[in-house]
Amino acid sequence: MNIRLVLKSDNYEFSEKNILRFVFTKDSYVPYTSLSIGFITEHTSFAGVSEILLYINDHLVHHGLVDSLNISTNGAIGTVSVISRGFTSLLCQNQIEPGMKTGVSINSLMNSYYSFPYVTHEDNPDTSNYIYLKKSSSMWDGIVTLSYKLFGTYPYIRGANCVRLTAVDNPNNFAYKLSELLSTGSEIVCRRMVSDIHMSDINGEFGSYELNDSSVSDQKIIRHKYIDLDRRFLHSPESALEYQDSYASRGWRRSYCTYSGYSGEDLSDTLSFGTVSGRISSVEIRGSSSGVITELSVYYDKFRNQ
């Protein structure tokens, strides 16, 4: 398994291969990739480092900013720990002037406000919808709203930093025999689920817009949530309730498998093993001196693999 870490600044580029351990994660409901990595190096200074890239078997899996970098030296040898998030994390850290934005497409939203390094997006010029941004809304909030209005989907990150609203048309297909896997399993996560959502009307009064998710209350989960009128969905207040319900149930059920190595799997590729098949919803890769182990998950919720 060929693992290579690249650290770049405006003036230099270091390539490191003496990796001690790393954890890489990518999830359909997190708008950036995450990397925690430690390595041994002969370099004693990384001042000015602004880019972190991780390659596994020549697959660029992560390209991001430095969240933190710690170097501890002992003689001529340094031990370095780095935490990094993909450049699409900047979409969560930049706000747009609040208010109604009409005639918005993913192309105009991504290209008209800020220029983010290395961030790309699905090409879609559809301007048939509007977005509403309340105070403190981020760029990602606008992307989420537009994605749901156009396609009923939740956006995700493909590749290192590509924002997508829809599933890829020609996914890579990964099929594993059970004998090739280290483990398989399933999990349910119910802590976010909401049984009843109540939304006020334009006058702030409750009672007009209500949703009960019987699939949640049937599990003996009783959680009532009251929200203000969601102005993102003024054309269809019921859509606001449906979005809130879907988001509260995100990733609530999953099937997963682990195997030794990494074969280039990405979000929205297709995965099959045993009786499980569907679009890949999360990827976690862990590496150490013992080798590399990849965990792949398929989520079943109201956004994914319904």
C-alpha cells in the first residue's frame, strides 16, 4: 500500500512517506473530508504550510487546509501530527448577505460570491428556484436549500473537494465477496430522530403546519420540535416540515463492511457485499504500521438508498 503525504506552501513542497498512523473520514452529511495523521520526518520546520494532500495508491483522497500542525524534535528527527479538513470546509465558514436570492443555480451560487481554492461543483445552470438566507447563514446552508428544492437531495462531497447535489451517473462499482472482508455489520442511530414537528405561520401562530413521523413514534421515540416559519419554503410550507423530518433522520440506519487495503471507493459509488447493495454513504480509512483498513457504509434514510 503506497501512502504519501504532501505538505505545500507558496515556497516549497515536502513529500512524506514515513507515516506512523492516520485516520481519514468522509461522510455524506459532512461537507468536507477530515484527516488526522502522524509521521516522522527529517524536516524541522513547516512554517507557512497551507495545503495538506493525502494520496493512497495514487488516489488523491484528501486536499485541505491546516487546522493544526505540531512538530516534536529529538535530534535530527521530528515527529509531526497534523489535523486537516478539506477546502470545502470553507463553505461552512463564509456567510452570504441575508435575504431572498431569486434565480439562483448551483453554478451562480458557487461562482458569484467567493473564490475558494480547489473547490469545484456539479455543473447545473437551473435557475428556477430561490433561496432564503437568514442571518448567519453560510454558503453551505444555501447549497443545502437549493439541493433540496431542485432534487429533494442533500449535497455531498465527491473526490477531494467537489460539491455535488445528485448521484453520479456512472459510478464505480465495488463488489466484495464475504471471504474478502474483515467484517460486516449494521447499526441504527436514533438520537437525532424527531417524532413531531410544529411550524408557525406567517403571524407566528402554531397549529397550521404539523408533521408526525409515525415511523419514529412507533419506535417509542417521542420528541416534539417547534420551529419558526421556514422562509426557505414559503412556496410550500409542507416541504419545510418534510425537510426537517428527513434531516433529523439522516443516516439513522446503515450497513457496513471493512477490508484490508483501499481500492479508490468514493461517495456515490455503488457497493455490494452479501445481501447489501447501494450507494456508498461514508468512507473511513485507518492506517498504521499494521496496514490499512477501509470501512465502507451504505446509509438507508430519506435522502440515501431509499
